[in-house]
Amino acid sequence: MRIAILGVGGAGGYFGARLVQAGEDVVFVARGATREALRKDGLHVESPIGDAALTGLLVAGSAEEAGEADAVILGVKSWQVPEAARSCRPMMREESFVVPLQNGVEAPDQIAAALGGTRAAGGLARIIAFQTAPARIRHLGAEPYLAFGELDGTMSDRMERLRAALARAGVSAEVRPDIRRAMWEKFLLVVPIGGVGASTGLRFGEIFGSPELRAMLRRAMQEVVALAKASGIPLGDEDVDRAIAFLEKLPADGSTSLHRDLEEGKPSELEAWSGAVVRLARERGTPAPLHEEFYPALKRRDDAARAAHAARPGSASAGLR
């Protein structure tokens, strides 16, 4: 199975590296500094479960250069998904498909709009990893995990082939017939805590140490549950309880990527998080007052970060990294 990695950041870089280590047929599609680093110095991963220093990689600067692939693992930022999906067209064979790793619930539909419904899969990643420099990835802990599946719930050979390749690479991977529900479960986990944390500037321990903020977090999660139900996804109070129990076990000084990006003045995935809740809730007529409160203030910060990013030299051509 030929696997393309498009977006060589924390998640894409980590899973791509493990696949290469296992001898799988992998091509990395990257541009700019990441492409040059991959070609010159290779891909480096620091991890508590084993470092990797991989050279002699197959690196392409475009989908045309990469050639056809059976599966594309899409590791770009959420706002890059539509452009990235369109760019995948030259890699598509008859049975090729794209697995998105972004936090959010809209990527599969964006991929389907760009490439056709049969090309789109659902997917999610659980990993704490980030890029320290081009083609250099640091994995901090927790067992890396991927889930993916057909959007119609069928168990297909192509999904099983990808799962088997990841298993050979030592990656915990699962084909989920209910992949849309799985994506909404993660959406419920990250988006409300991201909104509360980024709005208040507080870390997990401070949020859970405050009865008022803990109650606010639960209400924000209940808004997502109501939106999920309106979208045909049967989440419930038990899912809220599980999400809170999971978050309580995380390091007290922890925060979401949304919180960290906004705090550091970087463009964030706000539109795929609180922005998506607000947008979809309005479309479905589902009240989401807390997210309506979070979103405008956070959007002003995100807009400022994007304006500053666009003003930097060379950023006009910034795209997939």
C-alpha cells in the first residue's frame, strides 16, 4: 500500500516516521523549509517510546511529483483542508482515499466536496506531538492512536489495509464503523475546554479548581451534545461525564493547542472549533450561548494573529508545511 503524508507536522510527521521505520511505502508531500529539511537532513522524531532519525526519504514538492497513492494521511491545519484536498487530485487512484487528522467535524465533508464522496474518510488522532523545527518532531507521551473509517459505516478492505500497515509500524489504529460519532466525541472533548481555557487564560488545573468554571465547562459541553443530536449524532450526558473525567486526569498545567496558539499570537484553528459550533448551531437552530460568547472575542485575537502572520516576509506564499 502506498501512503502519502500531506502535512508533516506533529501528527503527520510522527505517524509517517513510524510507517517508514516499518518499511512501508511512504511519500512525504511538503513545501518550503519542511521539504528542504526532509531532503537534506531527513525526518527526526524524539519520543519516549523510541527516537527515529530517517534519511533517504521519498519527498515530493507537489501531488503531481508524488504520483498516485492508495491512502493520503492529511496532517495540515484545519483551515488548509479544502486547499489541501483539492491538491490531492493527482494522487487519486480508483480506490484512493484521504484520512483527515484535524480536530473538528467538518473535514470529511470538505474532502468530499473537493474530491468526491468515495475519496473521503473520517479520521482522528490522539497524540501529544509538535514540530520543534522543520522535519523535527517531539512526541511528549501518551500512546499515539489513529481511528478512521468509511463515512457510510461499512467495513472496507482499503481501511483494513491501512490499519494493517499502521499495526506493522507499531501504531495503535482502529477502523471505526461509527467514525463520525468518534469525531464528535473528540470534538466534545477539545472544543469546550479550548473555549473556556483560551477565554480565561487558565490551565486545566485552574479550571477544574473553580466550581464556577467547572460548571461553565459542563454547560459548554452540553451545548455541543445538543448540536451533535441536531446533526444526527447520538451523544448524551454520559459522554460529557467521560470527557470531564478524562480532562481531569491531564496535567494541571496543560492547555489546548487553540489556547497555546492564541496565547503565542499564532493563527489558530478557532474556525473549526468554537467557530464551527456557532456556525452549525445557527444552521440547525440549536442554542449555543456560551460558544456565541467565546467566539467573537477569540476571533478578534485570531484575526490579529493572521494579520501579523500575513505581514511577515515570505508569508504570502505560505500554505502547506
